[in-house]
Amino acid sequence: MTLARSRIPCKVPEIEPMKVAPVVWLTTGDCAKRLGVTSRLIARWIDTGRLLGFTLPATTARRVHPQVLADFEASEGFARAKGKYDERKSGR
């Protein structure tokens, strides 16, 4: 006994692809300007794991997600204004 295929026409609804805004990854220079520190310090924080980021393959360029930087600012006591750093909150 074999099963016969259904001959009933079936319409598959068209599904639109999700529209997601592209993320603009921040460079070490972008992060440095926002925090009021040097780009080398940002690179060191990424390398040591203090700031979550990644290095582009076959380069020394690093990138940080904007939300990660915002969370880092809040946890480390950086004010939104450039160069305003709360030493008391960082524990140094």
C-alpha cells in the first residue's frame, strides 16, 4: 500500500524578510572620543577583556558594539560628557 500525494493546490504565503537596522560598530577612536580617553587605552581594555570587543581578522583594528560601550560607561562610572570620569565609582 502506497500513499498517494495530495493533488489539492496549496498557496504558500509570501513572507517578507525582517527589516533590521544595521549596527554601526564603533572603532577604538570612536570609543575613545566618547569616553575621553586614548584609543590605545580602549585597545588595551579590549585585549585584556575589560571591554567586550573584537579584532578584525588579519588587522589590528578593533570594534565595539554601541550597546556594549553604553553598558561599560554605566558600570565604570563614565559620564556622557567627554572626559568626565567618576574616580569614586571605578574604585581606583
